[in-house]
Amino acid sequence: MLTDKQESLNSDEYIRYSRQIMIEQWGESTQISLKKLSVIIVGAGGLGNIAASYLVGAGVGYVAIVDGDEVELSNLPRQIAFDIDSIENSKAYELAERLRSQNDHVEVVGFHGYITADNIQHLIPPCDLVIDCTDNFEIRQLLNRHCVVNRIPLLSGSVTKWQGQLLLVDPRQPAAGCYRCLFSQDQASEGNCNTIGVIGPMVGVIGAFQASQALAYLTRQHCQLSDQIALIDGDTLGIKLLQRSKNAQCSVCHTVAGE
Amino acid sequence: MSSVLVNQQQTIEIEDGKTTLATLVTTIASGDDIAVAVNNHIITKEKWSEHLLCDNDNINIFGAIAGG
Ligand SMILES: [Zn+2]
């Protein structure tokens, strides 16, 4: 939570955010409260491009982007913040620069580097929400453990081919369990966009759902994903919501419960 | 004969109130990191061997995906 942000909107902000302020349940007070919130987005690929752009656009006060990748030609079909001149540049820096030009009312910071067990404490400090937009199981499990132990809400999104998955590990809903309660391995045969491919627009679909559910959670302290997982099929337009529960043998939840 | 519907596609015969979820999973899924829901509720892995399936149960089996 950022405390030094103004308690009001200036005229530029009022016009900029007018289309969401006019929604009855949103209003000026919600818009002001968003300015005080901080979100860390891990992964500046397809999901991160979209989720970050909508959250910065919406006026979340502080947004950090963490990624150690550089932009490659094969990223351009779906990572729409980048263009041909971005190739070989840091994704985190490129995206952060683009976001700053999108909305200069938001403090945007880019960190070029991969999350590891050694640096996670430094790169993921206490904040209002972490959004997992990464592309591998090792970092997903690392983020999950860190967020559960430090009681930071974690909104996880993933995508391959035509399919996407979304869930929120919510410290307010420990009975719903964590990411590891569902998936216990650090590696799995089902791969990522680099190994089994992805339909470009699907990262847009899942990234946009991450942004909308993040805004729902940040403004209401609850969202549909707090105790459910969403399975989304972009081919059949199917969305399946499944109720989650804690795995009694989960090593992560067990660590926290045993403290 | 009783049966369950898996992923909206596959009908599998079971013994009502006797076949466990663990048995069903071993029959139709590989040993990958998978999650299973019965009637829209995830059954966590440690409960698979004690969860008894019923006629017309609706089963979802899915694997973790990691792309971003
Ligand atoms: Zn857990």
C-alpha cells in the first residue's frame, strides 16, 4: 500500500478514468484507492504485456515488471507492446518504458532479471498483488511459496495452445489452498509457449482476464478466482469454474500452518 | 451399469459407490501432474484413494500449463 499518493484526482485524471468512474460500484473513491495500491507483474511476455497495460491504464498507483528475457522475433505475434526495434532489448525495460508513456500518473519500474530463491525476497517485497505471467513451473512454484509464506495475494495465469488457466491464491481464503495444492511438481511434461506453442490471441484473452480479476480483487478484496480455478478454452469458448480446496499434504500450506 | 462422464466427452463405466477416484485416474490418465474435479469441486490428490464415485458424476481431469 502506497501512502504518499494524493487523496484526490486532478482534472486530467478525472477525464482519463471517467469511463470507469461512471460505473456505479466504482466511482471516484475506488479510483482514488487504486492510486495507493502496488502490483508486481512477473513475466513481461504475452500475458504480462496485456495485464500490465490494462492495470497501468486503469490507474493502479505502482506497477513493477520483472523479467530476465530479451525480445525475440518469435514473440512479436502476441507480445504487442514490442516491435521490430525492440528485438534483443530487455522485455522488462521495454514494457516499462511503453507503460510510462501510456500513463504518467502511474509509477512504473522495470527489473531485468529472473526470479530465483536467492533474490525473490528482494524482487518481490510486500505489495497488494503479485501477478504470475511467467512461462515455467519452477518460477511458478517459487512465487507460490514466497507469496503464501508472506501472505501476498498471487494471481496466476497460464496459457498454451487454445487453453488458459487462472486462479488466485488468496491469503484471506486459506481453505482454498495454493498453487502447489493443485500441481505439486516443479517440472511437468506439458510445456510452455516455446515448446508446445500458443495461439496469439489466447495470451490476450487470459492476460485481460488477469487484469479484470486483479481490478475486481484490488477494489473488493475478493474475486471469483479467490477459491476457484478457471479453465478457459478459446476454441470452444468454454469457461469452467472449479471449486478449490487445500491439500492436507501440501508442503507449502503445511509450512505456513506450522509456523 | 453405472458410469461417469469425463471432460464432457468420455463415458467410463464404474461400480456405483465402490470405484475410487484413484482407480479412475489410473485407468484413463498418465502419471503427469494432473488435477481432478468431481461435480465441479477439485478433489486434492491425497483424497483420491478414498473418494468413491457415483453414477452420473461429472469429472474434469486437467494438467498444469505454464506458458505465459
Ligand atoms: Zn498449498
